[in-house]
Amino acid sequence: MNLLSVDLYQSATNPDKFLAIPAGVDPSDLTGPMVFDKDYAQITRYQEAFQFDPSEAYAGVNAAKIAADILTLKWAMYRRTSPRTPSKG
């Protein structure tokens, strides 16, 4: 799969939640993400024209699913997960 140029937005109410949309699309034209999760009602631009590679390993996200959602729905919601710290004991 080819690289996708996407704009990344971060939820203003939950900084672990992100929205990826095709570069240049106005997020205010989208209603889907906000219907499914109110945390996407207020977003701020995180990164513009990011070259997203669906075959790349990004920490804590399913890159193939994000790419599939962008290509079919024109947006993808995802949550950044922090690496787990091994428990001692």
C-alpha cells in the first residue's frame, strides 16, 4: 500500500485520542467521529500532512486498520497507548 498523506488531530478532552483524516479535509465537515465518541467534538491539529505508511509499525496503533478506515470512511479514530511497564514481584 502507498503512503497516505493525513492530517492528525488530537482530542482536546482526552489527549490519548486522535483522529486521522486525508490531508486538506476540513474536520468540521465530518460528523461521524463525533457521533461515535464525544471526545472528538473538540480537536486540535496535532500534525499536518503526515506521511502515514500502513505497513509501518507505529507504537500502540493498528496501522492497517487506520489506513482501511481512512480509505473507506475518510477518517480514522485511534487511541495512543503507552507501553506497559513490567510489574515487579
